[in-house]
Amino acid sequence: MEIAINIFVFIHLLGMAALVGGSLAQVRDGEKHVSALMRDGAGTQLVTGLVLVGLLHANGEAVNDAVAGIKLAFVVVILALIILGRKQLSHNAYYAIVGLSIADVALALFVTSATQS
């Protein structure tokens, strides 16, 4: 079970890198658009996050369900903004995606680490 958890954590991190990297790659561009990296990264984050929570619960490990729920809400909003902005992504939607993506990473790192101490 530990191997499966580690594989999904690895894929989850790749999804995070794709989402944040794909978003930040166009920060200097005048016109913002939804890139394939953003779309696929957000989808990967959603699927692997749900699988990870299930695997961790099944393995009897402690999971902060409140943090997992907030992270789920963030990625659902990000995906909604990505879907709605497929044709034309407004600056506000773009910066919301960037902000929520970075907040999601910070939440995962700082809140999860603080609860394990």
C-alpha cells in the first residue's frame, strides 16, 4: 500500500507542477489563455488527491479531512475557471487560478506539516 501511496503522491506533485508552472509561464503575456498544462495539471490534482485521501484512510493513516476538503474546493473552483475560460480567460480569472493554485500548495505544506508535529 505504501508503494501505491508514494506513486500517487509523485503524480500529484507532477500535477501541481504542471498547474502552477503552466499558469506562471504566461504571467508576462498580455492576453491570458488556458494552457493544456493548466487543464491537465488541475485534472491530475483532482483525481490523484481523491485517490490519495482514500488510500490514506484505507491504510489507517491520519488525514486532516478539513484541509483535504478545502483543497478539494480550491481545485474544483480552479477547474471551473479553466472550463469557463477555455475560449477567453479574463485577467481576474487567470489571477484567481494562480492565487488558488499557490494557496493550495501552501495549505498542503504548512497546515499538513503543522498537524504532524
